[in-house]
Amino acid sequence: MFPTLPQMKTAILSLGVVLSLFASSALAASKEGEACTEPCGARSRQLKGHTFLFPILQQSAFVTSHVGIREGLARYDVPDVPVNDLAPLDVHLTGIQQTLDLSLSITNWLGVTGYGRATIITGTNADGLLASGATVDLLGQLGAVARILRSDTSGTQLSFRAHYGYNRGREITLLPLVNAIVNTPQITVGGIIDGDLGQFLFVPRKESSAQGGLYVAQSFGPVFSLQASGAAEYAWQTRRPFDSVLGGRFDQDTHAFRVFLSVAATLDIYPVTAVPLAVMGEYVFRTGFQERVDQDDRTLKDSTAALGIYYSGRANLQLGIGAVRTFNAEPRPGLGEGGRQLESGEPSLSYGELILRYVW
């Protein structure tokens, strides 16, 4: 049984209190030690006097011990979904995203990582229709990072990362819903969500994935740095759509191959102005293919950009806010007049989040 929204928020707030207490005690111990002064916990992610930030859209090249939490709000919009001879529908989703990431360095060149994310969809709107109840999407990852190269002279670090992920939840799918409307003309659009046909809107799914990639960080001095990565991922997917003839759900197995090319640039003005402020801009391009049932494979080609503003006064603490926007997302299928398959307008995904991460 999925946790309720109040339970999720209580758990995150409790975790934040625990992390704050832990950070305070760790900082006090650091100040008491004669061999180590702040920011000793962040030395593993410093090169040529520059303290690297952890990006939002990619992982970093550094082997660190840290814990982080992120909490954000997301909005997903799909415009102009074709519905036979009815007026096109606009679908709007809003949700809350909770994220926890952990990393533990075994040596200065090898570490293990963990990642967990829960996305709670709190509202669904299709031309004013509201789907009752919330849906939760859960993602977990376990992995490792190995440093290949570190040069304090050139300010360069290169690492290899690999992880296994498992994702389970319910996706929003529009074509079965549209088919239900077209094939059941006696039912009103307003009654679809309340009746058994509501099962068409949410499709349970699960995905297992394996990913590996190279990650590089380059410092150009205390103020400016670049981070980049190239990663490949293979995914095994199972969907369970609803069949009105069978009166139940059935399995659909597919696969996907994805390639991620990412870059992030950071400008930190704290070393030259004593103002503890850093700005990071990010971009990731995703390509590959997605297998589809009874259709040709779809080529992936979406882009995502992010901008984050961070407090940079303490090298062992990352605190900031970030905004993310996805472009060229995959259109959603629908049906035009005569049952002809058409696609929606270009969907958009936007979210903002609060970021807190402590390094020791």
C-alpha cells in the first residue's frame, strides 16, 4: 500500500530534523579536531581552489560521503489531445517530488551510492475533469563510483559510475481513455473517471534498468568550472493496461535503450566578492529508442535545462533552489475522426525544488 501524502511529508520533515542534528554534531566534532578544519569534509570535491556543486540533471565525478534531500513541485501539461470528433482535451498534472540521495566513500577512489525518489501526483485535469485519489511513483537505485584520474595540477577528475535501478508506479496514458470515449458513445465524458473506465487513465508499470557512464569535472580556478558526462542505459519494462473485453489487466513487455549527454557550468562569486552565492546552469540531451507494442520503435530526442542558485559560504554544505524544464517531450497518442491515430501537441514538464546536501 502506498503511503499517504501526509505520511510522506512527515517522513521527509523527520529526516530533515535528523540530518540537521547529524550535521551539527559532525561540524562540532570537526572544529574540535586539531588535524582537520572546515571544510575538510569537502576536500574530495575541490580542485584548484574551486568547490564543485552537485548537479541536478547528472551525477558528479567525485567520490564523496554525503547525504542529501530534495523536495519539489512538478507540473506536466499535454495540450490538444485528439478525441475523435470532440474538442481536443488539455491534460494538466501536478505533483510533489521527494528525493533522498546517499553516497559513502570506501576509499578516496571508490564509493557506493544510493538514490530514492517518490513522486506523488496530486491532481489530474482533462478539460476540467478531476481524477479522485493520488498516485505514487517510486524509484530506487544502487550503484558504485570509481575514480579513474585526478590531477590537482590541471584541475581535472574523471570517474566511472554504474548503477541498477527499479521503478514502479502508474503512468498516465491517454490513448486507452480516448478509445473508451470513442467506443462507448452512450457514456458521457464526465462519467469516465467515476466509472470502471477510470482504469484506462492510469496504467500500472514497472521498470528495471542498468546504466553506466563516464563523468568528468574541470576546474578553471576558484570561480568557474565545468562538469560533463556521457551515459548509456538499458531498461526492461512491463505495463499492465486494462482490457474492457477481458475485464481485467494484462502484461505488455518492452525494452528501451537511452543515451544521456550532459553538461553543467558553475560560477561561484564567493572567492572574489565574499558574497556566498553560486549559480549553476545545466543541459542534458537524451536520445535512443523506445520499443512500442504493435508500433514502430520511437526515437528519443528530448532536451532538459536547469538553473540552480546556491549558498556557497560553506564547502561541506550545498543549499539552494533549482528550476527544471523539459523540451521536445514525446507527444501523447490520441484518436482523430474515424478512429485515425493522431498525436497531441508537444508536452511540457516543469518543476522546481529545494536542495539540501551535507558532505563529511
